[in-house]
Amino acid sequence: QEARYFLGQLAELEERLDDALDWYAQVDDPDFRLDAQIRRAVVLARQDRMEKALEVLAGLKSGTRTEAEEAFLAEGQILADAGREEEALAAYREGLNRLPDSQRLVYARALLAAEQGRLEQAEADFRAILEEDPDDALALNALGYTLADQTDRLEEARDLISRAYELAPDDAAVVDSMGWV
């Protein structure tokens, strides 16, 4: 099972997408099945077979909490990558309706909102994460960077990024944001 999964990854890296799909389809071991199914959906989307990709993910949404969360995250990313941002946001909303405590879905939605210039949504989501965990370096950095990039609230941005830097001084994204602000 492990070999099939890694052969799928190798085929995918070599742009042999049909071979990758064949390898991933053969993986049913619980340790690799979820990742193989997510990779199948990604490959299908790369082949412009979006509806089939979304079908694969829909099958995972009815599984365990972990499977559902991964499926919603993958669906949002695949749709965003395809330029279907509104559908991506809808996927994150649907995921949060089913899994309201998923910080990963909130974070993904915040990043997409920030990319789209939806500052209020992005800021609200980042702050919701920080309310749960004030020391979340990723959220501190992302909010700080968003404020530095999209507003004139540079002092607030610098404070947030400085806190992120104290928590994760070796994180390249945090160091980059520090330079940006």
C-alpha cells in the first residue's frame, strides 16, 4: 500500500497523471487512503475533470471528522486554484457548518478572503483563531501581513508580526512579513 501511494506521487511528479490516478486508486490501507484520495482529486482537477474531483471529495465528506475536514480543505483549494473563488468560499462555509470548531477551515477561508481583498472577512477569521489561541504564530503573521499589505494600519501590523516573530523566529514567512511591514 505504501509503495502504491509513493508510486502515485512519483508518477504525479513526472506528469504521468493517468498513471498517478491508477496507483492512487489501488491504495486502500487506512494509513494512506485519505492522502491517496485527496491526491486523486487534485490530479483530476489538474486534468480539468473538476466534477470527478469533487465527487471523490464528496465521498470523503461522509467519513470521519478528519476525512471530512481534509476533503473540505482540498475542495476549497482546488476550486480557488481553478479561479472559482466564490465556490471555494462556499466549500469552506459548508465545512464550517459541519465542523464549526475547525481552525484549519477558518484559516483557509481567511487566507482566501485576504487574497480576494475581503479584509473584513479575513480579519474576522484571523481574530477568531487568535481568540482561541492568542499564540498562534501563523494567524498572527497572516493577520499582520494582511493589515500591512491592504491597509495603513502598519503599527498594528508590526505588533502582530513582532509577536509572531517572538513565537517563530525561524519561520521564513514570518521573517518575510517582518521585512514587508
